[in-house]
Amino acid sequence: MDGYRQLSTSGLLGYGFPEASLAAGMARKPHMIGVDGGSTDPGPYYLGSGKCLNSRIAMKRDLRLMLKAARAADIPLVIGSCGGAGASSHVDAVDGIVREIAHEEGLSFKLAIIRSDQQKDDVRRWRREKRLKPLRNVPGLTEDAIDASANIVAMMGPEPFAAALDGGAQVVLAGRSSDPAPWAACATRAQLPPAPAWYAGKMLECGATASLPKGHDCLITTVHRDGVELEPTNPIRRCTPLSVANHSLHENSSPCYHVEPGGLLDTSDCTFEAMNDRAVFVSGMQWETRPYTVKLEGAAAAGYRAITICGTRDPGLIRIMDDYLASVRENVATKAADFGIPPDGYTLLFRQYGRNGVMAEREPALDDTPHEVGLLVEVVAPTQDEANAVLSIARVNTLHVDFPGRLCKEGNMAFPFSPSDIQTGPAYRFSVFHVLEDADPIGMFPIEYHEV
């Protein structure tokens, strides 16, 4: 097939999109509809806890519109990385919403569920076989890290999606996957080359983000043998050669080389041509087949977190903020030890927004004195009670510790909330961030079929 049309509704399931944009996209008679469902961008919490990134209300709204449109047009609806992190709990949550909508709307279809969860015994075996390689700036995988992981998932490529569609699935809900993989699967299944298929996926995974003005909206691409057409379906947006070229650089260590399961997408020779004032044609991408690898992601508990937010605009305090916070830290250590929590029994962090809250020690403009600073005080400890206790002491001392030249004899900080202390519950860290060599592109990702 030359000219395979794919419609993406948004950058992530639950981010929302205008209904009119979806209708305009469906009028173009796409061959499939989809949306990316997850990412590691929000950190390890969602994989570790099993909770979904976006609200059920938001996901159901998006799913209802997409499911009705897909069934009315008799085209597949394909979603990868369901629920945010793509573990079984996330996939099951999205599956439950889909079944609920089907019941409410009187829809019937064949559903495929693709699991990405990996058993710890398998991960241990791969480690013993020396098939696991750490990603950059990640230590080698240990038995302890595997044991501590609450969930471990593998990032599937396009093969399980293609297999599910070959099996007759009309709706595919998948666990963790490479973001472009669902789109690449559909286009290559239509006998189009892998290079433009993967490139289209790189664009579609983020919805209309490759257009101007940037926003969560619908994008339609047409994959040809020699390149990809891109156009937003909302008339207020437009794709330009610059906006598309700029978007193709995102989320990769290299701006031109994109490592995927089974190969490398090379965009270094791409050309970007305006087809009109709203659409762009991209050509020149190349695909290099490589030994099959998949990324493994795991998250482990790191303790329990409590936070408080406060701020100051005292210029005398701001000028000596580092020394002041060091004094607060010493007071907290002394008082926490009094009720049995030693300094190595918790982590205490001060994020100074307005000064170096974003860049921390890498901030190049530390000589600039702001007129106000917001403090996010964070404590992580083995239990919630310990985190709450240390945070309470940290809050009191941040508020009241004296400093040279202090004119105010009351509180040093303003607190926007009452209660001021917020317990956020379990905290997680990435425990597995490694690549599995010589991976099985199908066997690692079992497929279940259901008549809904």
C-alpha cells in the first residue's frame, strides 16, 4: 500500500483533544486511530505504585470518543503503554474503562490485551547470562535491585501489535511499548518500509505537538514508500518544516539516531518540504536493522515522602540562604536524633525556587539575588510517621531559626496552606533501567483475546 493514513488524537491518553479535531481527522478516512498511553517522563512512582498517571475521568472521556469513532469507521484502535507505565494494573484499568464504555454505548468488538510484565526469575536468568546492559549513567543490575522491584516491564516493539491485529483484534490495549511502535506496526503491516513507518510513529506519539501553536490535539500522517505527510486536523494549527524538524529532535540522546527495538532510525539526511501552509512532507529517513534489544524498566520503593511549601522575600535572609539552610539542617539533625531518628535515617532536601530550584548546583546565575524565594522542603524516610516527624521539625526550624542581621522576630517564612505539612505516601526510584540483548520480540509479550 502507498498512502497509509494514521490518526493520533493527543500526546497521551487523558490529555484531551477537541471533538471537532477528531471529526476532521475521521473525515480524512484514516486506516487506524491511536494514542500513546504512557511515558517514563513522570518518574518511577506510577510504575512502582501501579497507579495510573492520568485520571479515570479524563481517560474515559478520550476513550469514549476514540472508541466510537473507530467502531463507526470499522478501523483499529491501538494504544500502547496503557495507564502511564504499562504494567498489568495500568492495562487492566484501561481495559475496565473500555468495557464500561462498550456496555454504555452498545459496542461489540474483538479486544487484544498485550502484557509487558516480566518475571523476576527471567530477569535474574538474563543477568546470569550477561544479556543485560545498563543504560548511560546507570549502574549494572544487581540481584538486590531485581528483588526490590515492585514491577518490572519490558518495552515492546511493533511485533506484538502486528500479531494482535493479524489475530483479528479491532481494539488493542498494550502494556509498556516503545512510543512509536504501535504506529510503526500498523504501517509496516500495510507493507510500507520501516523507515517512514517509524518516523511517522515518532511524530504521532505526541499528537499535534509537531505543529504550531503547540497543543494537545489531533495529527494525521500519511505514510508513503518515500516519506511521510504530516498535518494537524485542527485548522488553528499548522505544520511547518521548522516545527516538524524541531519536534523530530526530542527525547533522544542524539538528534538524528533513534534506537528502537530491532533497529536504528537515522534522520540525519531528512528533508522537510512545505506541501502548503499547514502540511509538511518529510523524506530521506533511513532504517538500519540491528540485533533485537528491548529496554527493561523497574521501580522499587525508596521510602515515604512528606513535603511542605513556604516562601520568603526577606533580602537579608535571601543573601545568606545557603548558610541559613545549613543551620536549619543542623537543628533538624539534633532534634530528630532526640526522638530516635539519626541523620542517616532520612533524606532532607530544600529546593529553592526563584534561586536554583530547577537547576540546583548546575544553576549558572547564582550571583543574581532574587527578591523572593520559594522553598519546597522534602523528607524521605523509611516510614510515613518518620517522614512526617522529620518534616515537622524541618518546617518549624525553617520558620524560626535565627540568622545574623535578622530584623523580623516572628516567622521567617510564609506558608500558603493549612495544614502546612503534606504527606505524599510511598516514594519510588527506578531500580531497573537496562537493555536486554537477544530479546524475543513476541514471546516476552503474551497476547490475550476477548470478545467484548
